[in-house]
Amino acid sequence: MKPLLLAGVLLLAGCGSAIPMGGETMEGERFVGSLTTRGRDYGPLDMRNSSGVECNGTW
């Protein structure tokens, strides 16, 4: 039973998890959002400032 449980946990972990993040430009404009892990070193990035400007892409 333990190997099956471990396989299930590993499969769910591969789906990705959102990580909250924030940033600020040199001009003081603040952005908040999240990045999602899709594997070891890539995934979508979505951020927005208080004016509604969005920054979307892949990290």
C-alpha cells in the first residue's frame, strides 16, 4: 500500500503548485502575483499592479 500512496503523491506533486510572489520596478511600481512550477525549472508567471497592468509569461 505504501508504494501506491507514494506514487499518488508524486503524481499530484507533478501537477504544479502556485507560489505567491511580488516585485517592484526601479521606478517604485509594485507587482504581485504568482508563479506555478511545472517541472523543475519552468512554468507560468502571472503578475499585476494596482493599475491593472499585467505581466504574464513563462519563467
